[in-house]
Amino acid sequence: MGEKTICAISTPLGNSAISIIRMSGKDSLKIAEKYFSSKSLNYKKIEERKMYLGAFKAEGISEKCLFVYFRAPYSYTGEDVVEFQIHGGEYLAKKILEILAKNCSLALPGEFTKRAFFNGKISLDEAEGVIDIINAETQAELSSAYNLSSGKFNREISAFQKSLTEVLAKIEVALDYPEHDEELITTKEAQKVLLEIGDKLEQIIENSSSGQKLKSGVNIAICGSPNVGKSSLLNALLGRERAIVSSVAGTTRDTISETIVHNGIKFNLTDTAGIRSEGDEIEKIGIERAKKEIENSDLTLFVVDLTRETTEEEKALLKELDKEKTIVVLNKKDLAAERKLSGYTCVSISAKREENISNLLNLIYEKTIANKIDLSKIVLTNMRHITILKEAKKLVDKTLQTLDSMSLDVVAFEIKRVWNELGKITGETETEEIIDEIFSKFCLGK
Ligand SMILES: Nc1nc2c(ncn2[C@@H]2O[C@H](COP(=O)(O)OP(=O)(O)OP(=O)(O)O)[C@@H](O)[C@H]2O)c(=O)[nH]1
Ligand SMILES: [Mg+2]
């Protein structure tokens, strides 16, 4: 890794204020010297991490730009890195890249970060945090990305590995000097460490069980009988007239989905066709879709109309819903007295007048996020991490169950397996295919 020098445009193509082109590898500076000069720059005495204002000259290009040099290993990749900050023109950026590429290779997607990983600058989970930062669309996603990229999660995993290594060292000693007492004490110690790690793994897994929702968004189905104000509610939550609203029962036929962000969390809202036993063929298809939507949702907003009694059909529908995953929204409170449905989380609103919508939003947040995820602790959003932790937990539990009947060398073997499983997170023991796959998802120039 890192034997050849690479170059890439690190900013998006198109017209912008500036573009950044960077090179990494041992020839970076030598190549830069061919094209970039500045009155204040003597390449023999170049200062690292200092911006030089000068000109990039070659093939009809005379680009006034900024230039900076990072000496290995004190760079993003751990190699010699140079960067040019040029005017943000697509033709210009491509032209300069083309000139540089005559002296080195074009970087593959994620190759800079991959080199950082192989040069020991960052661990695999930290690199995954970098891609998460780039892709984050909400505050919650960004926070969880920072937990990875800053090494917070990594430190936790490394601490588990360190405890396991210490136990392994003690087992080694006990095996070398086999006195019965030593063996017993060591087994007890292994048990203590495994119990502790098992507990902590359990906590992270538990807190991450809804973690993927931070990325994909929480799915919310708006459903109920026709004409109760489902589409009006969607519009009120969105703050714009998205769905058609009318006094005709059966207005909405197909499902309509839109996303909002509340408290830094994405909520995917789906308005559905009113559920009733009658209706034409199209409406029936819509009702089937509505039912599917409820099944796939994390939360259902069951809308009822305060101006009339709850019908038998509505009661039957409500019975089928999971109470923990349902909020009964009593709509049209501007026209009728408020009431409640016992046993359900209820909120009265007026969708038309946009009254009490913020209360409803807070209830939604409480039921789906606040009561499920502790955002101040580590929340994993990456399936790879969650799967590995679950596997590690399984190994820990299995070892604990049979610890008493195991000889010390078998205990050592099992502890090593746990260590190796955790090493997949940091990349120490992950397969090359998976590492390649992770970096291939990065953008060009990162
Ligand atoms: N006064 C009052 N009228 C409302 C309120 N919410 C909805 N409406 C009216 O109720 C009627 C039905 O509203 P929609 O939002 O289309 O109801 P829906 O549940 O989507 O109906 P379908 O798509 O037919 O199932 C419209 O005339 C709305 O203006 C409300 O809070 N107060
Ligand atoms: Mg509707």
C-alpha cells in the first residue's frame, strides 16, 4: 500500500468558489515542484502546513492558487500530501488533475482514507465515521458519526480488548507454572472480566437496537377511517399543502410519503387511504396499501374525528394495533369537545387550524426515540458494528456458561476468539474483502 503516488479532485465537480486537488505519496512534493512556484517558496526549505500563494503553470494554465504541504507521517494519509486550492471551475480542475496524473495515478474512491487506515492513522470504525459525517443529514446522524470518527467507540472496544489481553497474559503465566490455586484464581478473573464486557456489550447493543432509525428515519403511518383528517394532518406536520384535502370520503387513494426532521431526527410520514369496508376497486387497493404501511411502520398515528362517535369498525381496527406503537390523534378539536380513548396514548389536535401539532410531534419523539435510545451514549447505526458486537456477546455468554468445566488453555482459546471478533470493528482482524467494500463506498478524493 502507498507505493505509488495518487491524485484526485477532492471537491464536487461543477462551478464553485474553490476546488481542492490533492496528491498523496512519496513523489507528491517532487511533482508539485514541476508546476507550482511562489516567491516565498524554496522547495528545499519548505515549511509544512503553511499556505503558499503562487501559481500553477503548465500547458496554457497559469492559475493563481494556494498550495500546502503535509510531511509524512503528519498528514491525513500518513504519507507526504500536497493540496492545491484553485478557482472552482470544472474544466480547470479537470485540466490540472490531468496534468498531475501524467506523473502519478488517479486515486480510487476512498483511497486516501484507505491509506490512512493501512498506515495506522485511523481504525476501520473511525474511517466509517468519516463516511457517516459526509452522508449525515441530521444532527442525530452527525453525532453518531462523530462518536465513531473521534474514536469514542474505538476506545471502548480497545478497552475491552485490553482487559482480555491482560487475562490472557495471566493465563499464560498460570499455564507455565501450573499450581492449582493459580488456575482457580485465573478462571475467576476471566469470569469477572467476561461478565463485565458482556454487560457493557449488552448495553451498547440495547441502546443501538433502534440505532438504524437515526439513519433511515422513523417510519410513521397516518391512518384511520375516511374523512377524519389524515391528509390534513400530513400537511400540518409538513407545514405545506402536500396532499389533497376534501370533504369527500375516499379522497386519498394511494400512499403519500414525505420526510420531516424534528429534534434532529428524520421522520418518514406516510398518509394513507381511509380504511372502510365499502369502496371501489381502486380504493380497496389503497386500503390494502394502508394496512401494509401500518405493518411496516415504527409508529401509527390513528386519526379519529372528534365530531362523531368512534365507530365499531374503528374500534376493531384499533384492537389490531400494537398499543406501544400507536398514538390516537383526536382531530377537529376546533369543532367538538375533547375526549380520550382509555388505554391509548391520545392527543387532541386541529389539523386544519394547525393546533397542538407541536405536542403531537413531542409525543411522537418520546414514543419512538426518547424512550428507546439514550442519545448521550454510544448509538451504533452501522449494521456491521451491531452484528459484530452481537457475535462477541454470544461468544462471551457461551464461554461463561461452560467456564467451570474448561481447562485453562481452552479458556484462553475462547477469550482469543472474543478478542478477534472485536478486532473486526477496529479492522485488526477484518477480512480484506470487507475492508475493500467499506472503502469503495467512499467518494472520489476522500
Ligand atoms: N374543522 C376542521 N375540519 C377539518 C380538520 N381536519 C380536517 N378537516 C376537514 O375534514 C375533511 C377531510 O379532510 P382530509 O384531510 O381530506 O381527510 P382524510 O382523512 O385524508 O380523508 P380521506 O383521504 O378521504 O380518507 C376536509 O373537509 C377537511 O377540511 C380540522 O382539524 N378541523
Ligand atoms: Mg386523505
